[in-house]
Amino acid sequence: MTTTPYLDDVPATIPWQDVLTSLEDAVMVVDCSRGVMFVNQAAETLTGLSAQKMLARAFDDLFHTNSWLLTMIGKSLGPEESTSRSENNFIRYRGTQVPVSALVSPLRDQDGGVAGSVLLLRDQTLRQTMEEALRRSDRLALLGLSLIHICR
């Protein structure tokens, strides 16, 4: 049996909190009663709230203005126990909006039962800005072609 040299230096177990904290995407975990159980640093940045202000508080109370996200959590906790994806504007605690893509999945316990929901939110501001710049560039190119045609 051959060994892979780079895997020899990897610890046998890596704490899941370290992995989740390292992600650029916002990660939040809520329990079955929708209490916030975990948030990473990206979630703090995206929401505008510190982990201290979110932990053990009801997600619905903190983010009641994001009804689309509350619906997704309900689907993951409800009888259908489904994973859902969406793109929408996330309304921060102070009211500003951020375009995000969202993924909400049931969090399973050791027995396969639902223990809560895992939320992944990715800030889409840069992507949206680039798409708008591309559209603007396309319009300018079309205008340039039209002017060339008129001048002939």
C-alpha cells in the first residue's frame, strides 16, 4: 500500500468549527426551535451582527424581514425535510440589503433525525457588479456600431 506524503501531515481529525470558520461563505446553524446555534465570521460580516448577539436568539426574531429565508428553514425542518436553494436580497439587521445565494439543508443527528438547519449564504455583490458592467459594455458596443452605421 502506498501512502500519500501530504496526507501524513494532516491531523486525524480536524475540528468542524475550524473548517466552518475558515469559509468565506456565511454559515449559520439553527436548532429545531430556530434558535441560532452557530455562526462563522462571514455570517457576522454579512448580517452586521456579532456572534454574541445572535447565539441562542431566535433566528426569526433577528431576521424576520427575510421571509423567503424563513420559508426555506421551515421546509428543511418540516415534514418534507428538504434542501432548498434561492437567490434573493438578504436584509441585514440594520436594514441594508445584500444580494445572496442561499442554500438551506436539514441538519441530521446520529440517528438520521432532523436536529436543525444549516444555512449557507454567499454574498453575490461582486458577481452582480460584474454582470452589470458587462451589460453596460455590451450596450456601449452596440451604440458604437450604430454610430458607425449612421456615419457611413
